[in-house]
Amino acid sequence: MNAPATGGGAGCPPWSRWREALWLLLRGVTVRRCVPVALVVGCVLSAINQGTVIGEGRASWGTWIRVASNFVVPFLVSSYGFLCTGRRPGVATPADTSAGNGEGE
């Protein structure tokens, strides 16, 4: 059975423009599915990359900023993947193709 042409797979609302995807992200549509991924990946990355410094008690503000990025980046990547399931296929606007993202070329 084929997926519906209007997008919306895996619980993601359908969208066709990147600003719509950004609006969905800012509204928190991705939070429920993507926070658990970010928590697991962020903990693993933090343990690998900053575990020694934190364990020895030498953590600075820079260390904690790096720890925070270990959670933010996986959240954004997971959100991007989740939002891609709702993109309506075949709908490209002039703004999408002129941005040089390789679509429609």
C-alpha cells in the first residue's frame, strides 16, 4: 500500500515549505519523539567526550556548553528526520530551488 500523497507519515503533520517545518519545530511538534533520542545520545556523547573532565572535577563553563551541545545537536537531527516524514513530495517553491539546495536541478 502506498503512503498518502499529502505527507503526514509517522504522526508528523504535512508540510511543503521549510518555513512551515520550522514553525512545526518551534511549536514543539517534534518534542515527544525527539527528546528521548536526544537524551540517550546526549548522555552517551557527554560520557565519551567530557566524562573524564567532569569525573575529575575540572569542568568549566566551556565543558558545560559542550555538554549542552551534546543534547541539542541530536535533538535537531532527530527533529529533521521526523519532519522529513511529513514533507509533501513534489512541492517545491521557487525559494526552495533558488537556495541552492540541489532540489529540482
